Amino acid sequence: GENVEQHPSTLSVQEGDSAVIKCTYSDSASNYFPWYKQELGKGPQLIIDIRSNVGEKKDQRIAVTLNKTAKHFSLHITETQPEDSAVYFCAASRTNFGNEKLTFGTGTRLTIIP
Amino acid sequence: DTAVSQTPKYLVTQMGNDKSIKCEQNLGHDTMYWYKQDSKKFLKIMFSYNNKELIINETVPNRFSPKSPDKAHLNLHINSLELGDSAVYFCASSQGEGLRIQYFGAGTRLSVL
């Protein structure tokens, strides 16, 4: 089955700086890579996703890059703000029409230092 | 008008008891999921149902039994609770063909004493 590794497990950055979180996956058939943000006491919320036919996707301060050959993808947050502090999860799955199983990374606790 | 709602939010119980967690989604989705998040924040899928039919059943003790009375509901019943069952349980739902965005509930924190 799929195995997703995520690094680093904790990350502290100064407000205004950039943060980068990296994930690798093992199943070359995986074709969907979402990123979720989990705030304290809440469920994970999708912040951005990328499909395997795209190398990069950007949404305001958040961007995701995908390298299918190397089987890794990364989350980039620019101009970080205190509200970006949360646990971030990467995930991977393959299309299976009703049988998709998201395999999550182990999470990164991001702390933005004011 | 919460999209995916779980009840209860907190559940404290003794070892050996039987308990249920309920989940409802008002998004009109056809697939629902249960995930377990352990104390190290690791999220792992347990079950998924598509149109009330069990699709994914990971290696979960048979003390855990999901039930989907209709597309909008997926409940989780746990028999003979053990200390190791303590975790946060998340319900999620998704819709559509192909790659599906999953929407998560706020979670149920289960503590087994």
C-alpha cells in the first residue's frame, strides 16, 4: 500500500518568513495530493490540492509543487502570519471511483513566531 | 448549518463499555469515512461507505462496527472498549467521480479509563 513520509515534524518560522513542508510517497499510481490544515480542537480542512497532471499550483500565499519522477511534493507558505500556526498534513491517493483511500503523512506542527 | 457534524464531541467511558459515535453530513455527498487520530496526531482511515455500501475496511478490530442507515449518516459503534481505543475519531464525506475532496467533521475525543 501507499506510504507517505512528511518532514519536518515541527517547524518554527518568524512572521513574514516562508515555510516549506515536504512529503514523499511510495505508490507511483497515486494521482491526487491534498494538503490539510488542522487547527487546535478542529477537524482537518483542505487548503490546497494538486493532481498528477500538474506540476505546480498556487492560491494566494500558498503553493504546492509536485515532482512525479521523484515522488515528492511540497507545500510552500509565503509571508506567514500568526493564523498559519497549525498542524499541516499532506496526503496521497489514487482514483478508484468510490474507493479512494487518503493516506496521510505524519503531520507538521507549524508555529509562527510574532 | 455545519457540513459534517459528529456527536458527541467528547466521550469519557470505562473499559469494557459499548459506545456509539454519530455522524451526519448535509452536503449531499455519497461517500462517508471514519478516521482515527492517535495521540501523536497520526490520521488513519478505518472505514468508508459509498451509497450505504462498505467500500473500505482497514485492519480494524471487529469490535468496531460502522453502520450507514442512509447516505447522509455513518455511525460508529464500538464494543468492549479498550484503553488503546482512546483517540480522536473523525468523520468525513466526499462526492463525485474521480478525485474527491474530503470534508471532515470536528472530531470526537474518546477517552477510555
